[in-house]
Amino acid sequence: METLIINKIAINVLKNDIKKLSEKQKFLRNQRKTVNIKGERTMEPWVAAMQHRANREKLRIMFAAYALMRGKSFSQIEKNHSEEEHPLNEFKTNINVLVDYYETKLKEYEGKK
């Protein structure tokens, strides 16, 4: 029962981190523009483009970890590929590290209470 509660908390924390990074992606997308930018420029377009590209991969890994924590498989996450030949298999170690990070982070937090 306790691991189920910790897992739900870990899923919620990961979901909130995904929301934060998604908001940053929206900001970076606007900053990449060279002509029709909305608002004020705070960084160079090439820097925004590099950060956007790096965050895209990070978000993909985070979404995959989120789905795995909820009990889904890779073929359920992205339906265009079979499980054996799925492109997310190349990120499998990063995904597992992220899942372990969120689960151990919350176990440590619960231990401090």
C-alpha cells in the first residue's frame, strides 16, 4: 500500500516537472523566431533553438518515464511502432534512470518526515 502511495506521488511530481518544462518550451519556441517575435527578446535565437532541441529529447524521455510509471508499454505510448523495434528503446537506460530518480527521491523525502 505504501509503495502505491509513493508511486502516485512520484507520478504527480514528474507530471509537474513535465508541465514546467513544457512551459519553457513554449517560451523558447517564441524566442527562436527572428522576425515575428511576440514580446521582448531575452536570448539569441540560436541559443533558444539549441535549448529547445535539447529540451525536446528530455521531454520525450520524461513522457516515456511517466507512461511507464503508470504501467504503459512503449507501443502504447507511441503507437506507430512495435515493441521490439521501438525508437524509445535507445533511450531505455535514460528512462529507467529517470524513473528510479523520482522513486528514490520521494522515498528519501518520506524518510525525512
